[in-house]
Amino acid sequence: MTSDVIAQFKNVVKEYHTKNGTTIALNGVNLDISRNEFICVVGPSGCGKSTMLNMLAGLFPPTSGQVLFEGKEVEGTSIERGVVFQQYALFPWLTVRKNIEFGLKQIRVIDSNGKKKGLDKKEIDTTVDKYLNLVQLEDFANSYPKQLSGGMKQRVAIARAYAVNPQILLLDEPFGALDAQTRTQLQSELIKTWEQEKKTCLFITHDIDEAVILASRIVIMSARPGRIKDIVNVDIPHPRDQSTKMTEEYQKIKNYVWGQVYEEYLEVRK
Ligand SMILES: Nc1ncnc2c1ncn2[C@@H]1O[C@H](COP(=O)(O)OP(=O)(O)OP(=O)(O)O)[C@@H](O)[C@H]1O
Ligand SMILES: [Mg+2]
């Protein structure tokens, strides 16, 4: 393994056993994720995208094969691997500021006496301010989630995930429940955030436009049992913004990915 690889799926098979029988969700997935790359995963519903992401998050192990992070088999969740789900998983009883603070309060550092301690309050406050600013929610720091719109809640979830500075961000259709305008706005913010502070991202989406504008590589999954059908390099230079969608290279990649994904949708409908 080269040092540039941060996470790996090696011949991963995942079966779910229920009283209605066995579902083979993934059947032989191999993928190397390089440090700081932005991978988007697309593919038909039920092809195992969330299953892949959840295994890297550490929610459950594969049935066979290996899911590795920094060369070690993933065991359980860790703040090194931040997760953003489709539905805003915020703590409803905490304000925006306290929601972002939450992860930071879990961090332990070694002090000069070799003892473990939490971060200073000042450091926590500065970090929270930085991410509130990044997602433009300074004015809502003391609001509760129920007082926010869907897009704002999702911005808090993203700020919270970024604030703890995880090694990798795992995003499962984070903008799936949003209207088109808010979605476009959050895509632009995510691009800017990634350009300012490169971070390894594994991002699942059904929206091919979203995949092409965000990704450095797009992983196309086949219909269930999920396998990797194709991997497309998105060599469109940064900085990118919504006008990038007008370029010829963008259109070319989009059309190619669309064709590949469409074949799999047809497969599901057979
Ligand atoms: N906990 C579970 N128990 C049983 N089967 C499951 C479970 N979770 C997922 N599955 C099955 O595994 C397959 C893959 O599910 P998964 O959620 O990974 O798909 P997905 O690609 O994320 O789909 P979508 O695009 O709809 O979110 C599906 O057939 C699903 O029914
Ligand atoms: Mg899913």
C-alpha cells in the first residue's frame, strides 16, 4: 500500500440475513481512496452505496474481505471518520453552537505532562466560530435545530463534521432532502470548503450533476449485488463553481456517467 492511500475496500462482500432471506448487498468491491481526494459514489437504489459508507464509518463489518483505514481494519466508529447523513442528525436539545462543539469536546490531546486532556475552552470557541463562519451561520449560533430550515440544519451537520478535523468525511446523500436552490448553494459551499481545506471525502449521491461538480473521481456501482462498474477521473481544474457546468469537459463527463448509470437503472427494472 502506498502512503497516499488512506482507505481501502479489499474484495468486500456484505450479506444481510433477515427472516425473509439473504440479501447480497455488495459482492467483491475493491477500491483505494487516496488522501485528499473527493470521491463520489453513484448507482441505482439498493446497490449497496450506504452499506459501503457505513462499513468505513465502522457501523458494522463486511461479511468477508476487508475495509481498511490507514492500513488497519476498521473496528467501530471513530472521530477520525466523520459522518454526515441525509437526515439532519443534530441534537435537538442543543443550540447550533453546542451541536458543533459536541464533537470537539470528545477530542483528547496529550499535555506537556503526558496526561490526556480536553481542548481548551478558548480553542473550542475559536474553532466553532471558524466553522460557523464557513457555513455562514454566525447569526444562528444560539438557535435550536427546530428553528432552522432544512438547508441550515444540513450546514450545521457539515460544520460539525468538519470542526473535529476528521481524516475522512463520509457523506451519505447529505443534500438529498433539500430543494434544488439550497442544494446548489450547499454544493458551492462544499466545493469552496474543500478548495480551502482539502480533506478526503466519500460522498454518495443520486445526482450526477452533483457528482461531477464535486468529485475528483466518480465511482459507478452496478445494480445489486453491488460491484464497482467503472471509475471516472474528473480532471476539471479547481476552482470550480456553478459556471463550470457550462464547460464542454463537464458535459462530456456528465454524459458518460449518465450513460453508465442509466444502464444499471435499466438492469434494476428488468
Ligand atoms: N439492515 C439491513 N438489513 C437487511 N437488508 C439491508 C439492510 N440494510 C440494507 N439492506 C439491503 O442491502 C441492499 C443495499 O442497501 P443500501 O442501503 O446499501 O443501498 P443504497 O445503494 O444506499 O440505496 P439507496 O440509493 O436507496 O440509498 C438493499 O437491497 C437493502 O435492502
Ligand atoms: Mg443509501
